[in-house]
Amino acid sequence: MEVGQVVKGKVVEILKFGANVELEDGEKAFVHISKIASTYVKSVDDYLKIGQEVEGKVLGKTRDGKWELTLKETSTKENSDEKEKKTNSDFERKLAKFMKDSDRKHSEYRKRLDKKRGKKNRR
């Protein structure tokens, strides 16, 4: 087995900070919580279950001799394209809302400022 190789295995233990995986060849591997998904993972249980088959990319060895895996880079191209489209549309929606709110606030500010200037000029 070498770094960069894609391997298959089965989740055998869920931990607070990751999961232990038994690879097809019987070797042990570990997936850190930060390497489970490309989004924030609050709980490993939300993404992995004991007995679940996973496919991961080998990153190297851990201090205790297990293979270290990432599940992020092995997701299908279709899933990542779909997520990217969703993320882009979410961003565009949020940006449009921000711009609308910003324009409204700016307009209100200008009106207040014009009123203040009008009072000063009358004195």
C-alpha cells in the first residue's frame, strides 16, 4: 500500500474525533473527523456508521502504525459538482439579500444625513 492509493474498508469503530476502519486486506486504518467530509463535521455519527463500507485515499501512517485515510477526495465528481452548484446558488442568494439590505440601509442613512444638513443650513 502506498500514499495516494484509493482503498476500500469497513468502519469498525466510531470515536469522537474520527473512525477506525478495517481495510480489505485486513490492515487497520484511521479517518480523522476533519478528513470525513469537505464540510464541517460536528459529529462523526452524522456521516459514518459501524459496518459501513467506505472508500478512502491513503495519506500516510499514524503514530500507532495505522494507515491514515481521507474520505473527502474520493467522493464522486457528480456529487462535488452538485454541491458546488448548490453552494454557488446559496452564495448568490445570500449576496443578493445582503446587497438589498445594504442599499436600503444606505438610503436610510442618506435621508437622515440630508435632514441634518438641511437643519444646519436654515440656521
